[in-house]
Amino acid sequence: NCCYPPGRRVQSSKMGPTPPRLLTEEEYRLQGEVETHKALAELRSFCQSPEFSAWTTVSRIQSPKRFADFVGGASHVTPNEVFIHEREFGLESLFIDEQLFEEDDEEEEENVNDSFAG
């Protein structure tokens, strides 16, 4: 006790490390975007370097033209892929999920009311 200033608590080693702070949904989304753009830039840069074996890679991939376009600076996803992703995972899917849950809730309420009436 003599070694610490008054009012200051010392964390016991028995308590273990403090768990990390969890990201908010917005921070998670933003970090995902930043890291994806960074990784795509690194991949594009590597593919343009002299160490990269273009012929070996092109012989193994399904869409050599699309790969060449990506290395040249084009997007890694097509507009159709973006549309499908937004439909499955974007705001539209959340709206549909909410509607489904609302319909389920209404059916459950009707079933409960019917069971009390009988």
C-alpha cells in the first residue's frame, strides 16, 4: 500500500487481461472496406510486378479477361454481383426479414387467441 498513490487501484493479476472493446457495426463495416481496398491494391501491385508469373496464373483461372481488367484497375466485382449481394445481404434483405418476422408474430398471436377462445 505504501508504494501506490491514494485512491489508485491496482489490477490483480488474478483478474486476467481486460477483454478488447468490441467494434460497433459501423466500425466493423468501415474496417472491412478499408482492409479490402488495401488488400486489393496489394494484390494488384503484386500482379504487376516482375516476380509475378502471369502465364501460369492465366492458364489456371476461368476468366482471364476479367483478371486482366482487374490488374489494369477495374473493379473486382461486376455490377450484377453487387446487385445480388445487396439483394441478399443489404437493406432490402433486412426489410424482407422484418416483414417475415412481423407476419410470424401476427400468426402466433392469432394461434394464441384461438387457443384461449376454445
